[in-house]
Amino acid sequence: MRARTYHDSDADLGVLTGRTVAVIGYGNQGCAQAQNLRDSGGRVVIGNRDDDCRDRAVRDGFEVLGIDEAARVGQIVLLLIPDEVQPGVVAGHVAPGLRAGDTVVVASGYNLAFGLLDLPGDIDVVMVAPRMIGAAVRDRYRRGVGYPCLVSVERDATGTALHTALAIARAIGATAGGAVASSAREEAALDLFTEQAIWPTVFAVLQASYEVLAAAGFSDDAILDEMYLSGEPAEVFARIAEMGLLDQLRVHSRTSQYGQLLHLERSAELVGTLRERFTEILRGEILSGRFAAQWSAVGADAESRIRALLDRAGTHPLIAAERTISAAPGSTGERVTPCRPVKDRA
Ligand code: NDP
């Protein structure tokens, strides 16, 4: 099933004329999107607490207001603060300043997908969600190249919400390469699925591989280099993005191609097992809202819960091997930058 893709020609920047865009938050996305909007001719104010990011916005030449005031003066309000603080900030500081016909723009579907934002019924609510880190959103805009982005209308109180969403998408550079029609539910589900199904499975594959290879008497240095410290898997993923899953096999040796394809065929049972497990994660945990409810309940305990999970994950021998290698004399730090001990991470 293909989705519709919006290009620059689908978006009219004139929709922004006479409207003030309030960018709430001047962090990764806020800093990049605000500058792109301004360079596209938008009238932009920043809403931020009296904090570090506020000073940066002032240095970048923006008018900076408190969050309440920015939400009051903006007709289009971009919520570019962390997802987990949005429900509280919206209820206390943004929603009171909104007027009928205003537009709230989110850059992530999570809070809308799980009904966590309490917004008045007479405003438009849209999603313009870059699949790109903030620094690259700015860099690509300056170079005139697009980046992947999902766009949706979640509530169309005015009948013109899509025009506003597309104008914002174009002004931040997201339609230059084509922005894909989506929904908050789809964006949030895909994000959570990648985090909860794909990456833990990749970690599990690496753990099992280490256990088998170490038991065969191979050295930690050789195993970890082969698995990821060399950076080769990152290169392979880059080729996959460029050439496709199967065509990139052509850049591997014939021995590698034969071995990979032979064992892919022998993995049908594993695919079946994963399909069942992933279906349970998608339907039972993510789409049901069970994970979102659990995560909301964690609330202020988030840091200590993550710390406990990290400590348990850190007991696997693969992590001990990483630490030994990164601590070894002569380690350049180049090959092993990912290996800071878990406990040292901020
Ligand atoms: P950041 O963590 O960079 O946001 C930092 C900004 O939020 C700062 O201005 C900070 O102000 C403000 N802030 C933090 N906590 C609070 C609070 N409790 N009350 C008020 N303001 C607060 O966020 P991102 O830019 O990473 O994410 C913003 C949105 O973009 C999210 O919805 C995210 O999912 C989405 N997104 C992020 C991407 C990314 O690459 N990071 C990619 C695509 C989408 P100060 O520190 O000055 O107090």
C-alpha cells in the first residue's frame, strides 16, 4: 500500500502570511525548525522557559517570550519540547492562550495517538514529523535537499488544516524531498515498534552471537570487531538504504552472498516465531495503549526505572567484553567510542 507524497508544489507558503508562528522549545528540533521557518519568510517567535535554550534563541536573533505569552501571540503553535513534558506544559501554559481557528503542530504522534494532549475543540491539530535529527533538518534545508517527514491532519476545525500543515512542512524544508501522508497513530506505532521489536531483537542477536562465538574460544577483540566495533554494519546499512536489501549483496564477496542467501532460506521458522512475537508487541502492547499507559504511570520514576533496566542489561558478558576492550591500554577510542561504561552515561 503506497501513501500519498506531498511536494513543494502542493504547499502554499502564502498560507503563513499574516500569521505568527510560535515555536515552543528551542532544543534539537525547535532551533532548526525556527531558523528554517524564518529563512522561508515566516514571522516567528520563540516560547521558552528562562533557561539555556532561551539564551541561545536570543543569540540567534529571535524574539523570545515566555511559553504562555508565545502561545497567546501565535496563530500557529509548534510544540517542540520533549514528548513526556508536553501534556503538562500544554494544559498549564499553551491551551489557555489558544483561540478558535489557531493551529497546534506536533513533531511526533505519540501524545495525540494516545489521547494525552487536552486541546480545545475549535482549533486545528496537525502533525509535521521530520524523521531526521534537528541539526540535519537545518543543514539539509540550507543545502536545499529534503529529508523524510510524515504529515497528517488530526483535527480539522477550520477546514484548512491540511494547507497549514503543508505550508509549515514546506517552510521547514520537509516537502523538498517529498513529505508522506500519515497519521499520529501510524507515526507513533512505527516509532514504538522499531524501539520495542526491532532493536531489542538486534541486541538479542548480538548477545546470542557473542555467547556462541566466545564459547568457541574466539577472542573478545575479534568477535566485537566482527560484530560491530569496526563500524562495518553501519556501512552495510548505508548500502541497504542506497541499493536495497538484496541488491546491496553485490558489494559482498561471492562466499558471503552464497552463505547469506542459503541461511536466509533456512530461517523461515525463525521469521514465523518473530512474526508472532512482533504481532503481540504491536497489537497487545502498542496499539492497545497498554505500553503508553504503563509509561505514563512510570512518570517521575522514569530515570530510576531506566537505570535499573540498564544495570540488568549490563550484566550480560557481551557488555563486560566491551568494557574490557575500551579500557585496554592503546585503545584509541576511535574504534570503541560506543563502549563507555553504562554507569557513566549521563
Ligand atoms: P529537546 O529535548 O531538544 O527540547 C528541548 C526544549 O524543550 C528546550 O527548549 C527546553 O527548554 C524545553 N523544555 C524541556 N523540558 C521542558 C519543560 N518541562 N517545560 C518547558 N520547556 C521544556 O526536544 P526535541 O527537539 O528532541 O523534540 C521536540 C519534539 O520533536 C518532540 O515531540 C520529539 O518527539 C520530536 N522529534 C524530535 C527529533 C529529534 O531528532 N530530537 C526528531 C523528530 C521529531 P530549556 O532546556 O531551555 O528549559
